Amino acid sequence: MSSTRILVVDDQTVVREGLVLLLELLPGIEVAGSASDGEQALAMVAEKRPDVVLMDLRMPRMDGVEATRRIREEHPGTEVVVLTTYADDESIFAALRAGARGYLTKDAGADEIAQAVAAVRDGAAQLDPSVQRRLIEAVAAGDRPRTSRAGFPDGLTRREAEVLALIAQGRSNGEIAGDLFISEATVKTHINNLFAKANLRDRAQAVTYAFRHGLAG
């Protein structure tokens, strides 16, 4: 097999540059480039056509989940391995639903990263042991991802409830995007969804609804 071409995506310069240096030392791996957010990653995947993207999750402009979803939809030949600090249910399930085939936390060593890259390129999946345990526990308990669990009115997801709470605090779409490390387009999608579910016409109604249901933050 030829060298695996990797795009590194992380908004922290020191982490991004460190990963590039690390990967360049690994046999069979070629670094195709690096990006500082999801929007840049999407553009670079179109230009560089890497085999694998090593993707952070929490980034400005476009977060890693949205970027993963777009990459898998628009460039199905490129696999995504998430490399993040976060191993909570919401992050794990959101990334896997978006199409990530690997999920590692940032304490992973060079060998683990290389193994995950090789696995996803071969069509397999590679998950951090702690992530595997959480998935097994969720299946055994019959859990669904927290973003779609019952508990919020009118079937709102956890993320939609977070957006609603920020609307109630008077935050603009741009400010909400910054607070949640997602793109404004994603914020608009969440707002449209929660407005439809709760039968809301405008932000004023949304504020009233949030306070009535105890979701104002």
C-alpha cells in the first residue's frame, strides 16, 4: 500500500504543529497539510484529497462534527479519525453519527494514532478503549445518544436546548456560534429545528418558551 496522506485539523497552533511533526516521523505516512478549523479543512480536503483527516472537535467557524459530516458526504474516499480532548457521550455519538471511523483522545501515543489511521484506511474502525467501553455500556443499557434522549420538551435535542438557552440570554447567532464552537450555519439549523418542534414564530416566543420550560440557563 502507498503512503497514507493525512490532513491534520486543530485550532490550537502548538497542537497542530506538534501533530504534523509527530506524523512526519511515522513510516508510511505523508502529511498532506494542516487546517485550523472545519471550513479550512473542508477546502483543503477538496484540494489535497487526503486519505485520512485527523480531526479535532471544538473549533471556531465550523466544528469538527459538522466538518466530518460534510467531508464524508462530499468526499467519501476520505476517512476521518477524531483526535480530541473530549470523551463525553455527546461528543462521541455526534462524531460517530457524522461518519468518523476512529475516535482517539489526545493522550493517545504515536503508535495508537498510526494504528487508527491504518485501520480506517483498511475499512475498519478504531476507537479509544474508554470510548469502546462507553459504547458497550450504552448498548447494554439501551441508551440512545444524549443529544436525542427524552427529557426536553417537544423532542428538543440537548444541543437545541443549549441554543435556546443562549437565545433567552439575548445572544446573537454569531455569539451563540462562538459560545458553542460551531458555525453560524449550524446555529441557524438548530434554531430552525427547535422553532419547528416547539411551534415558535420568532425569538420573542422562543424566550418565553425557554423561561416557561426552565431552559433559560
